[in-house]
Amino acid sequence: MDLPKHIQDRLAQYQTLQGQLQMISLQKQQLMLQGADLDNAKQELDGLKEGSVYRLVGPMLVESSKEAGLKYVLDERDSAQAKIAIMDRQEKKLAEKLNEMRAEIQGAISPPKAG
């Protein structure tokens, strides 16, 4: 069955949106893992007595105070959580758009029902 050009275009848009949704989900999972790592780092820092900690900056280890290390971890965790919240909203909007498009495409492809 040959589909009209406008239906083919909508199917292509639908597939593109599906790909975007998958990418956002993957990025969100990566950020969630990063957040878990940062939570673990915070717990480790909380258990330390005063002193120096080392942080990886590119290919180098840099010494800093426990307080500076803790501030860095908390800032990174807050940033990851904010990005996850944004991605949640993007996921919901894309899912709604995909559902609308699916209904539109199915309505256009399905033969009219005899009344």
C-alpha cells in the first residue's frame, strides 16, 4: 500500500521524535548515574576528618581542602539534578507529541468505518 506524501512526512517526523526521546532518556540515565556517583563521593567526604582531598581535573590530580571538594561535589550534584528535571519535562512533552502523532497517523492510515 502506497502512503500519501503527507503521511510519509509525518512518519518520518514521528521516527525523528522517537530518536530524540531515546537520546534524552539515555542522557538522563547517564546523569542519574553521575548523581549516584556524586552522592557516594559526598558520603566519603562526610566521613573524612579535616585534611586534603584530591580531585581529578583532566589528566591530573589536584589537591584541595575537604571543604572545597565537598562544595564541588554538591555543586555538581545540584547541576545534575537540575538537568534531570529539564530532561523529565522534555521527555513528557515528546511523549505527548508522539502520542498525538501516532493517533493522527493511525487515523489517516485506517480505512473509514462503514456506518
